[in-house]
Amino acid sequence: MKNILIIFFCFIMYGNSFGQWESTIRLSGTWTGEAEGYPIKFEISEKAPDLVTFSFINFQNERFTILKSDVTANEKNEFVIRIKEAKFSSPRYEDCIFSTGTLTISDVLQGSMRLNLKSVGPICFISYDVGRNMVDIKDLILTKEKSNK
């Protein structure tokens, strides 16, 4: 519940600071963009009233999900998500739990946003020659997919 209230408060602050006449900006949904020449999706979903998850899905349909986080807003009208627990969806990497990193969402408009992801843990080694990590993302522009509802 704490995270939802913080996000709601951030929406109100963001809307008031830029004089927008719409009540809130809805971040929940699927956002698409391109990172390093490949398509990427970013999903924000409310699983329960007190649980919001953030997921990256690459062109191979691999999912990196932030399971636990703290969400705040800063003076630049950015949403800052401090990662406490994140992991890949593949059973092969089920033991790879990442517990650090920062996701920043900025320049939020009706249908676009800017995203930065920094330092999501070290490489997780499965064996001596097989490792997995989530690379940093800088200034990724995402566009919200239209809902079929």
C-alpha cells in the first residue's frame, strides 16, 4: 500500500508542478522502445493494492522482474525505484537474485517516458563460463502501447 500511495502522490505532484489539467498520468501498462538495436518492453503492473512490479522483456521474450523496491520522487519530478530484489524469469537462473540497482523514470508524458537503469548487481555465475547480468540502460525513450480495452 505504501508504494501505491507514493506513486499516487508522485502523480499528483507531477501534474501540479506542470499545470496539467488531467487528473493523473497512468504509468501502468506496457511501454516499448529499442535498446542497443533490439526491441524491449517495460511493463508496470499492479499485482495487488500494495504490490507494483516492474519488468523488462527483451526480444527473446526473457523477462527481468523487479519484485521488491522502494519508489520515491525527487525534485526533478522523476520516479526513483530502488531495487531490493530482482531476478530473471528463466528457471536456469532461478538462483540469481539481484538486490541492488536504481531505476529512474523521467520526462513522463501522456504516451512516452525516459528510463534509466543503473548497476543491477554483479554478474550471476551459473558455472565458471556461464553468467548472467542486467546491463545498465541510459536514456531509453519508451512509448506506451495502446490498450485494447
